[in-house]
Amino acid sequence: MKFRFALLAAAASLAAAPAASVAADHHGKKKMAKAEETIVGVAAGNDQFSTLVTAVKTAELVDTLNSEGPFTVFAPVNDAFAALPEGAVDALLEEDNRQALTMVLTYHVVSGKVAAKDLTKMIRDGGGEAKVTTVEGSELTARVENGDVILTDVAGNEIKVVKTDVPATNGVIHAIDGVLLPATSPSES
């Protein structure tokens, strides 16, 4: 299986917490400077993404998602993971399932920064539908329904974008209410 780890780096950025550093201005006075917040840092700073951050750390994707990017991450909120069948998240977080977890996470990452306005333009230009290739290598289909952007994964699951354009220094995050499943889901491995 081929994995594009550049997009994975963006997801890993969600797992690293933002930090502050001390610097001196031109007068020699100390001042606090907030570290740049990558995708991982932004996600780590939001309680709604704690399960995603744990998964990114477990898959060892933090460094990748902290890289320059830019990346677009369709980030499942905690309730999205909780809606999976009982035991699915725990199984994915087991060390023996790291490859499957990596597939699932990279299926949520797109190379490049795709803001909400860019995605809706792609949908309009595509006659009501846009195909987006993920870092994992499979496609997502995006469309607008009742004013909401809906993503359809290759398994046919329809996931709603619930928050758009959360900025990060290396891309953008769009929160989603479900977990996208790639062509070969963990249960098929």
C-alpha cells in the first residue's frame, strides 16, 4: 500500500501542543512569543479533537503533521469516534493495528490548503460534486446539501462538515461529524 506521508504530517501537527517561548526585543527586554500553531498544535488545544490527537500520536504522525505542509485536515470530533462500533477505536489504537490506523488518519488529510470557499467553488465547477484525493491515495466526494458540505467516502458513508476554516500555520482544519473510511478499512485488513 502506498501512503503519502506529507499529508500525514499535517494530521500529526494536531497532536503537538502549542508552546510559548521567551525572546528579547531590540531593547533587550524579555517578551513572551507564542509558538506557531501547526495543525497538530491547534487540534491539541481543542478538547473536541482529543481522540484524534491520541490517534495521531499512536500512529506516530505528529512530526509529519507538524511539517511545513500545507495540509487540509478533515478532523473528526470526539463524538464521531464515539459513534464507531464498540471497541473499534480501542482496536485501532493497538500497536498491531498501526498500519490500519495510519490509513484511516491519512484518508482525512489532503495535500494543500483547501479553504471552505475553495471547496465549494470546486463543487460548483464540478457540476455539484468535487473529487478530492487524500494523502492515503483514495478519493473523497464533496457536495453541498441543504447548505452543508457533505463528504462521501469510498465506503459510501456520508459525513457532514460541521466547522470550517480553523486556521493553522501549515494549513487548515475542517471539523467533521464522522470518521471517513478508506478503500481498505481496518476490518478488511
